[in-house]
Amino acid sequence: MGDSGGGEAAAKGLAPEPSAPASDRIEGTASGERLVLFTDAVTAISITLLILPLVDLVPEVASAHESASKVITDHVNQIWSFVLSFAVIANIWGEHHRSFSSVARVTRPLTMWNMGWLLSVVVLPLPTEMIGAFGRDRFVAGFYYATVLATMVCRLGMLATLKSAPGLLEERGRVAGRRVEEVYADSYVNVIALVVAFAIALAVPELQYYSLLLLVLPSRMVLRRGRRTSL
């Protein structure tokens, strides 16, 4: 009974259709483009919210009948925190775009990791405002670092999902797999580096937040240089 389909196909001179590999048979997939567009929109809103507290300072200074320069000179902490978070969000969005550059379909686990990533990005304006209000406070520093760390851990989870389900990628084969492996290794190193920076920031308040500026540099360039020197 089980061979009747193959026998009929052979009798008709047709070869039986090969079954898809187990790694490529993914149930419940959806378009990756829709998730990327939604993520980009939410990230754009979050990065725009960073400037609103600074905009609100203008009428406050004007109502106090102070000079316009006071908006800048008396609120250096707020401006610093805005620039810092703008650079951080811009960098992590770029890394997210890099991770999803070849994703054609998404599954529920991948979507959940992405929603966790978005949650941390949406929360980031809150500790940013707290930096401007409380300065070098350890609780604020811990809150800020924990938010950024959550973002990077969620990205690592997304990449781990892509590693386990290569059928989600537009490109198949060794090249696509190798690319995901490289990005995953990059993300893993970044998580470890941020944990170390977190510990240093709590131990040495004078160094708070400065190590986060390293996230602006493409870490993949550092890894590539390391590979070249090892050859």
C-alpha cells in the first residue's frame, strides 16, 4: 500500500517528488518584511521621543525670562543623555537590520524575541531622561545598562532562532549559514563586553556610560581585523 504512489509514478515515467528537509519545513511562518517594517516604525518613534524633553525646555527658559543660551548651558546632562541614547539606538537598529537582511519568513519564537527587542528600545527614553535629571546615579546607570543589555540579549535570541531554522532565510546553503554564524558570534561577544562594561560602570561611577560609545563602532570590523591578523 505504502509503495503504490511511487509505483504509479514509476509506471508513468515520473520520478517521485523529494520531500523537503526537516530544517526547511517550518510551520506557522509569516512574512519577514511586515515584521521589519513594524520594527522600523516603532524604532523611529522611540528615537524621536528622545528629543521631546529638550524641546520642552525652550518654553521653560523663555517663561523664566532667561537668555536662549541657557537652554544649552544649563542642561548639559540632558543633551549628553540624548546624544548617547540616539547613538545607542541608531547602532542597535543597524545591527537589527543586519540580522534581518536575509530573513524571508518569521516564526512565533522569532517574533517574540523581536517584540522583546522592541520593548527594550521603547523603554530606553525613560532611563535617558533619568540620566539628565539625576546625573551619575548608580540606580539610573543600572537601569540604563540593563535596558541595553536586554536589547542585545533579545537580538542574540533572534539569531539563535535563525541558526536553528535556516529555512527562514532567503538564501539557503553554506553561505547563508556561515553569515548567520558570524553575526551570532558578533552578537555573543557584544553581550559579554556589555556585561563587563556594566560591572565597571557600577564599580567606577566616573566611567559610567562612556563605554557604551563603543557600540557606535561596527564590531564586525574589529572581528574582521582579528581574523586577518590571525591568518
